[in-house]
Amino acid sequence: MRFPIFHVPHDGCRFPVMLMTSVCVPLNEFYQYHEKMRDKMILKVIPEEFQDDAHTVNFPVSRLLCDVERFIGPKELMEQYGMGFCYEKAYDGTVIKTVTEEIKKRTLAHYYRHHKRMDRICECHKKVLLVDLHSYSNEIVPKDFLCADVETPDICIGVDSVFTPEKLIVSAEKCFQTAGFSTALDYPYAGCYIPNAVMSGLSGCDFNSVMIEINKRIYLDSEEKPDFTQIDIIQRVIRQIITECI
């Protein structure tokens, strides 16, 4: 059986002092951007039986200080928006940090620590099913990612051509649609997280991965408080996908 892992990289709420020295806007403004851009309360949609350290890996640092799902270097698409592994700008283009080589070095220490943890997990399990779990709101999606007259879905399912098998795609689409949610493949976000040890082939892990991006309108109310009725439904859907695909 595949070992299920939930990867939650964008809900961290820690603000290391040595990284906060880069912030160049008033702190209250920075924290407001953090609240808008983090995957707020996404941990709550994970089925209870997987809400433990063995099955859930939640990166603890704010994504505005370190984004562990960005590539390092020019191949990272979000660098052109100032939102690479070490953010300089918020979603609306506001410069929120002054990034120096020293800040990048400090940020990379957190970045690599997380990736080493993910590599170790894949080295410990022969077969893995990873759910790369995110949320989003229409407000923060880059306009370049949107298609005119195409509504954003309730659930964006991100896939990888190598590590996301057809059965997993079909199961995710079917389960969410049966529960009444609209879905789209790789829209408005695309792809899913693959650990370095898997990409290199060094882990020897038989690895499957899928990204699930949940529109915040689905599980948060107008005051951004959790809608537990919807959360319960999402939990059941994710549980069903896991059951079908492990």
C-alpha cells in the first residue's frame, strides 16, 4: 500500500527574526499580505486520521519569507513576479522586502531543511501517495494565469506528466464532481510537488503525487472563518480519493 502524505507548504505562520529584517513595509501591512496569501486553515480539510506528524508535513515559516515550492534560479516562473523562493513583492506588485544576498542565504537554510525532510520521508517509504495541498482566492491569482471568460474552479487539480497516474486524476475529478464541486486540470495553477530525491531517482521510492488547490470560497465564509459543513464534505472526498488510490 502507498503511504499517504499531505504536503502543506503555504500555511506557515512563523516569522524568524533574521528573515524579518528584510521587510520594508509597515509590519501591519506585511501581516495583512501574509493573511491574504497564506493557505489559511487548509490543514482543517485533511481527514482527521492523517492529521499527525507522520502523514502531514506543514512548512512552519510564512511563505512571504520562504516559499519552499519555488525552484531556485531562472527556471522559476514566479521570479518574474517577484515571488520566487524569497519574495520581494506581494500578489499586487507591492514591494514588501529588500532582498540581499545575505537574506537569500538565510532563507535557503530554511528552504533546504524542508526539502531534506521531504527527501528522508521518501527514502523511508517504498511507495508514497503525496497530496500537495493548497488553497487560493481569485484575488491573488496573477492575471496572466487566467483565461478570459473562464471561471476559476472550486477545485484546481495539478498534475505531473510522470508522477500523476491517470487513475489518480480520474479519481480526484470524479470524487470532487460527485460531491458537487467544479474542477479543472492545471487551471489556474499547474503541476504538483515532487521531492528532489524522487526527481533524481536516488530514493528508490515508487511515488505518486497530485496537487489539490481549493478555492477559499468553498471552505471559508465571507469573514474568512471556517465553514465546517463544507470542510466535512471536503474531508470525506479526500478520504475517498486516498482510499481509491493507495
